[in-house]
Amino acid sequence: MLDHIFLTVSDLARSVAFYQAVLPNLGIIARHDYDGKDGPTGHPDLKGFGAGGRIFFWLKQGNAAPGAVHVGFAARSEDEVRAAHVAALSAGATEIHPPGPQHHYDPRYYAAQVSDPDGYSLEFVFKSWQH
């Protein structure tokens, strides 16, 4: 199981605003800012998002590499997938595919996919058999 991921973004303030608009639709409501000076030499400042007492999705300033990462966020329902999709588009995402069943994976795999402002591929996924 993953504990956390860092995503390098080109404009930290823009990305924080984007993810603050999108992630609460998936129940990811916690926020934490980590000051890099509190870590070892050269540690970056981090902007974190999480839920359930854990911060697991972190942003850091730098050169974005959108082709290197695809992030799938778990949704608790098809409604959450749709809400995250709408929020992402409203916050500046570009649509890759609208909400719907992804039959090439499984008929119960329901998802939507967008590109965030840096071009990272984000997928909002509800897998009914995993809930």
C-alpha cells in the first residue's frame, strides 16, 4: 500500500487552488503545509492533502513532468466521480474522458479522467466491488 506521493508542479499556488477545489469532492479534506527548512538540507516546501488522519498527496514546486505520472483517486460512488469531474473542469482541467463505465477494465469500473493544469493525468475511480 502506498503511504504518500509527491507531485512536482510548475506553479504551486495554482496547483494548490486546483486541488483544493477538486479533492474535497472525493472526501480528501485535510490540508497541511510543510516548511522545507524544518527538514534536512535541501528539503522542499510541501503542500499536502489527505483524509482519515493521513496526509498522502503532496505538491512541490519544480519542473513538472506530466507524462511521468498518472494518479487515480478513489471515489466512494459514481456521484463522487461525477462531482470531482465537474469540479476539475471548473477549476481548469482538460477532459480526457467523461464519467462512465470503463468496460475495457471491468463493466463495474466507473471513472472519469482529466489533465490537471500541468498536464498530469488524473482519474477519479469508483470500483463497486472494492467498497
